[in-house]
Amino acid sequence: MEKLYYSYDMFKNDTMKLLQMCNNFDADVILAIARGGLTLSHLMSQALNKRNVFIINTISYDRKVQKDMVEIFNFPNLTGFKRVLVVDDIIDSGKTVKEVLNILKIHYPNIEFKVASLFYKDTAIIKPDYSVNKTDTWIEFFWEVDLDIKDNN
């Protein structure tokens, strides 16, 4: 499988482009889809000086293999907010973000949700509102490091 190594410099440049695209949305909250959206949400919140950064956890891959179902947990309380920017590193199949949006809209029908990602695939079942790169290859993000941690006790 063809791979693209995505460096910190590429990430920083693309995040600035993404911020320009999202500029007119003025989100009350940045909601990271964990784990992929964590690093992006952090840099975006720093650049925008926004402290309302929430996380929703999903599991759609296991050891780089896509699962049939998307598990969603650690659902955030978004009561009182009007605009939420949902961020993830990549919209691959689109299943994860579609399921996240479905559950968010059920619980918070009066909130406007927009999706931002660094990458998306044309074959995804849902497209992000804001995205910098279209891809058809596997992206190896600099923050996805395989660590071999052994119990030394």
C-alpha cells in the first residue's frame, strides 16, 4: 500500500489553511474525534485562543484495519452552545464522522455542526465542510508512532 509520511511542518501549514477556511464559522466549541482529531484540535484551539475543546471517543480501526461498526463513547455535554466544529485528521470511509454527526444531531438538534479535516477520501460516504487535502493513500501522521512499551516490573 502506498503511504505518505505527514510531517509536523506539513501539519502546521495545513492547519493554518484549514483555519482560514473555517474562519467564518466562529465555532463555540472545537470537538475532537479521538484519537485522530486530538492533535489537530489542540493546534486549532491554540491558534484561535479557544478553550472550549471537547472530545468524543470513537473506535473504527483496530491495528490499522477498519472495523465493521463504529463505537462511540465519552459523549460530551454541549448544552448551551450554538456552533460546534467537529475535527478529525482524515475522513476515510466517512463512517465514523457520519455516526458521530448522527448521534450529536439527535442529542443536540439546535446546534449547528460543521466538520473539518486535514484529509478526506473521495470515496467517503460523507464529505467534510472544510478540508485541505484529498487523498487515496494511507497517511502516516507524525503523531502516530508505534511505541514498544514493555512492563519492566
